[in-house]
Amino acid sequence: MKTQKTILATLLPLVLLQGCKQSSTDNIEAPKTYKEQAEALVAKMTPYEQVSILVGPGFAPGPEGFSVNYSALNNLKSDVPGTVGYINGVHNTESGLDIGAVKLADGAAGVRIEPTRAGDNNTYYGTAFPVSTLLASTWNPELVELVGKTIANEVKEYGLDFWLAPGLNIQRNPLNGRNFEYFSEDPFLSGVMASAEVKGAQSEGVGTTIKHFVANNAETSRNIVDNIISPRALREIYMRGFEYAVKNASPWAVMTAMNQVNGHFSGQWKDLNTIVLRDEWGFKGMVMSDWWSGDGNYPEMIKSGNDLIESGGKAWAYRPNEVGALDQLNAAYESGDLDSSTIKNSAVRVLTQSLKTPTNQGYEFSNSPDLHAHASISRAAASEGIILLKNTANTLPIDSSLSVASFGINQINTFKGGYGSGDVNAAYTINIADGLSKQFILDTDLKKRYEMFFFENKSETDFQGLSTIVECAEPPLTSNEIESYINSNDIAVISIGRTSIQGTDRTNTPGDYQLSTDERELINNVSAAAHKNDKKVVVVLNVAGIINMDSWQDKVDAVVLAYMPGQEAGNVIADVLSGKVNPSGKLTQTIPVSYTDLPSAANFPGTDTDSDGKVDTHYYNEGIYVGYRYFDTFNKPVSYPFGYGLSYTDFEYSSALMVQNTLNTKQSLGKVTFSVDVTNIGKVAGKNVAQVYIAAPAGRLKKPAIELKAFAKTKQLEPATRQKLTFNIPAKWLASFDATRNQWIIEPGVYKAYISQSSDVDGVDPVTFTVNNELVVSKTTAGALALPGSMIASDFETDFH
């Protein structure tokens, strides 16, 4: 088996040495700080120049639809087709100001630009990396950091400056149409992965923008919906990953969400953008809006601490008759509604980040990143995130000498990623059938049959100029035909696909969260024919998000959850099925037995409270009990627990110890440290993820039964080898939020630490530690993030106890 360690050892030098050019300004003495330089430059600007860098140029209608309003774009040095937005520059010969406009790049799974350009025969593709959920499923921050660095290299080499990623909203409900852009249902795991990607990207001198701040957990009515969330749930679940990323990775920017929270549009809420983000967390970067977000009150947006309004111009999609952002801000300045110091402060924050960018550092971009090396990194990262959910009687891996009957239209219509702004214009996508044919003896007649049916029956639909949605039904196969293919081969593989689209949520219906009738019949018929002949059936899930498993998983022998693996999808899946890669991915979300078992199922994606036919209010009824926090606390059965994933080998944990507890002596600076020995007791090399779940003692605050507080992944362990893993948990991550006292506290008592292979800690002996007295870890601003009016959490949160 060629190990992932070998693959990555080969690839790391490629991206680090070949993919990164030296900036042309490396030998020029930098200013003392970028902020000081920005302050000096802003002081030279007129108030109207200051306002202009707070507003993107926007879009304007033309004969061929909407396009960038170049007449409002100041000092663009060079353009990149497909750029999603800009930060205005300034050019003034009298004052000597010459600041280049900054270019913003979309694409959560890679840079999204247009591959073709007028008058240019070259193509400019981005590498499609695995979606964020699959990246997080690696539980490997170092690998995710490498992916961030590699994507940023493409951003930079194509002449762009900012990467509008990563997204780290919580996967509160599996039907959120944009979950594929997010990491997990858990805020700690989300924060760690986002920080890794930010560090990697910004090491290339490219800005990142963590998003969407905050609670963009559904796409239905995302531009107007008011999410009602208790302050405790906001801080412990929905904001905590952002806090982790801000404090550990210092992203250059934070993007506010479209939605409202507790009666305030996110981009217009001072509690979020100034009181919490800047005053409490110490964020030093700039805050930008999501495109056309808010209710059109742009002066309020700036006053809240949202420094940059994107895309600028008018919000044609939502409010075509409004006064544009630039005109509003200028009028507010002239009337005194927007004072000069507020404008100046935001201008300094925006310019501080603009000055760091490749454009304003004079970087000479090549337009030719090493796409071959980057594709290899994409393949390695995706293969490490693949999750083996089921493997009865060692069905997998499949020996290369075996012949494979591959079923399912998804083997041809394979999804590299989701649709929308997170899509990437890649040079190719290796479909599952082609990937399998490279490593197995694939039934060519069956493969051709699917290819021909797809060619003759597929449909293609444009999605807002961002993606081409490709759909195709399952071809008609009789039970006799299926049995014939089974009899002619040694094993069957069924590929099931689900895509997802920005702006639209999924549904708990056949063909989406449920299997379609055709898929159900396919699994039934293939499984019946295979098992009658003592042959095995493997199901591969190439999906944007989880689907129901309970209704069909017992009929098959192995299940592989691949999510959306990027442009090397077919090769990635074949690597795992063949054993070339030993799967080590772990779930970052719980898979329930039934969708209706989710505590948020009854009210997702919200309600129409004013009877206008649109969802406008969404009550977050489960409070802090999101995902495994709910299922483990209230003993609800699941199909697969959070953190779960099988391997082709077995691991044993031993010598779990508490190494140190300084919580009782150093308070907020204290921590608790654990260690465990992980031994590969199987027959092949593999990696394992050890997870630390903390059970807090009963106290004033109700708490989940367990919460993830640390994790670590082993190196590739050969059989009979052992590695000691160490876990440090700072006081901050042991604390719970006491909304009545505006404090993060650790309550006294005996705590249990379960070092486990998933959130199912049954049978795991805990390590205990004691906190002698209540510890106040930090204090927060009284009244911040409050619920609307006189509402209290118990008015809408379900009491599950």
C-alpha cells in the first residue's frame, strides 16, 4: 500500500519550492506597520476619497445583463475575468496618492476565475480541491494548512489579492444548501480547520475572509430571515469558531452574513462587528459585507463597524430602486449623520489590509501556477478525508485482480464540488467510472451503457452564471440485466450522488435527503443479485451533505462517504477502494437515524410569521444542543456518531493520563494536559484520530453530556507501532457562557475526559481532574447580543430535560 505519508512527502516540496515566487518588493524596507502607513495615506485623502474605498464599484445593467460598473472602479492596475468584487484604490496626482484597486476571489474549494479571456487562446483554470466538509473530515490541520497555502498560491499567481474563504458556519441542520462550504457541526473543530486554512493562505501574502459572521445556517430567505438565537447559544456554538480563528490565525477580514440575528442585520449590528469582534476578541482586520446584504441602510452598516460594503453600487437583486451605497455614504457625511472620524477609522482598517496585498506589494504574477502539483495535493487531501462508514467482513479494500460491476449514473455524473460561488472552473473532473477503470478490471459494457445514457439524456442548466447544473436520471436496468452483470463480475459498486446549490436549501424528500425510487430499486436489485451469488456490494456516496442511511445500509456490505472530493474525485475514490490509501477520515457531523430525529427538524428553515409567503423568522429552538451535543445528552440513537470512521486496520488506546492541571493556579492562563498511547494492532499501516471529550460536573448551568475539546491525528503507523499523543486544553475551551453574569466560567467539581475514537464514549474509561473553585475565565459586555424586546431563551428553546 502506498501511504499518504509517502504521497505528501513527495508533494510538499513541489508546492513549497515550485509554486511560490518571490515578491518584487522583498528587498524594499517595509514601513514600521501597515496600519501606520495606512493612517498616513488616509490623512492625505479627501473625505470623498476615504468614502470611496469603503464601497466596491458594484454592478450595472448593460445590453448583456449585469457587469462590473467599471466607471465606479478606481485605479485598477490589472483585471482578472471572473473577479467577484473589488476594493477601490485611489489615484490623485496632486496629493501623490497611487493605491491600486484590490481584487477579490470567490471559491471555497479553490479560486474561481473565468478560464477563457477575449483575444487570448490560453486557459486559466483553478484547481478544484475537496469541499470544506471533506477537508475537515481529515482532522489534519497541517494538511488543511497546505491546501490553504496552495489555493492562495493560485490566487496570487493569477493576479488576485483576497480569497473569500474559508466559511465556518455551523452545520446545524443537514439540509442547509451551503453546508458543503462549511466544516462541521462542532465549533471547536470548525475553528481549528478555519485557522489552519487562514494560516496557510496568508503565508502566501494573500488575504482571507472568514465568513459568514454570523449564523448563516440556512439558505432559504437568507437575505431577510431573522434568526432568533439565545446569547449563550450564539457564543458557545455559532460564534466560537470565529473567535478561535480570529485569535489563533488573525485573518485579514471577516465577512458579515446576509441574515439577521435577533432583529439586526449582521452587517449592521454593532454588537457583532465592534463590541464583540473588536472590543472583546481584539480583531484588528477589516469587516466586509456579504454581497448586497442588509436592508440598504449603508451608513448604519459603517457605523456598526462593517468597514467595506460589497459589492457596492445598488443591490439590484433585492432593492433595485435604492440609492446606491456610495451616494448614501456621501450624503450621510455631508449631513453629519456619518462623522469624519468613523469614516476615517474604517478607511484605515480597509487600507491597512489593501496595502498588504500582492497588487499593492508590486508582485509580478505569472498566470501559470503549477496546476499539476496542485492537483496531486488535492488528491492527497481528499483521500485522507474519505470516511469508511461500513465494511462488513472486510469487503474493502478490493483486490486489483477482481472485476467490478459499477452501477449508478453518479459514476459518470460525478460531483467535484457544490454549485454557486463555491464552484471552481477546473480543467477536468475525473469521474468515478474512469477512476475505477484505472485500478480495477471494470465491466466495460456496463460502463459504456451508462456513458451512452448520460450523453443522450443529461440536462444542463445555467445557475446565475456561476455554475452549469448537470442532471441525469438513472438508466432503466431490469433485474435480469443487473443479475447478468453481477454474474459476470466479482464485486458490485453503486455510486449515489447529491449536489447542492447556493441560495437553495435541500429537502427531506426522495431524490434529496432520501433515496429516490430508482436508487432504492437499484440498491435492492443489485444487493439481491450479488448476495444470492455470495458477492459483495459497495456503495459510494458522492454527496454535498449527508443523506438518510437507515432505510438501506443493511442491504449492502460497505459504505464509503466521499462527499465532494474535487477534480480528482474518481482517482480519490479508487485509491480508497483499492487500499492504495487506508481511509482515516472521521465524521464532522452526526448522521441521525431519521431526519426528524434532529432537534432542529421541526422548524428548519424557519417560518412565515407575516403571511407574505416568505420565510422570515427562524427560532433556534435547540439552544446549545446542536448535533452530538443533543444526541449524546439525551441518549438518542444515531446511524453514525460524530467523529466516527473505520480503517483497514485497528487501533488500541492505552495509558490515558492527565499529565498536568494548572487550572487551579493560573486561572485564565491555566490548562489541562492529557496524553494517550495509540498502537496499530492491525495488519496494514494507517492513521488514527484520537478525540478528547469532556464531561462537566452538574452545576448552575445545564451543559451537554460531552463536548469535543481537543484532538490529534497520528502519523502513518505501521503495524505493531505506537505513538504518544498529547492534548492541551486551555481554560477558555473548558468554560461555559453564563449569560446572566456576562461571564465565561468553569464551574467547580470533578471533570471527566474521554479519549475516544468518536463521540460514542460508551466503554471508554475516563481520566478525571478536579476544579476546586469556580473560575471566571473572561468577562463580556453586558447586554451584548441580546434577544429582541423582552424575549428570553425559554420563550422558544425546547426543554429536552
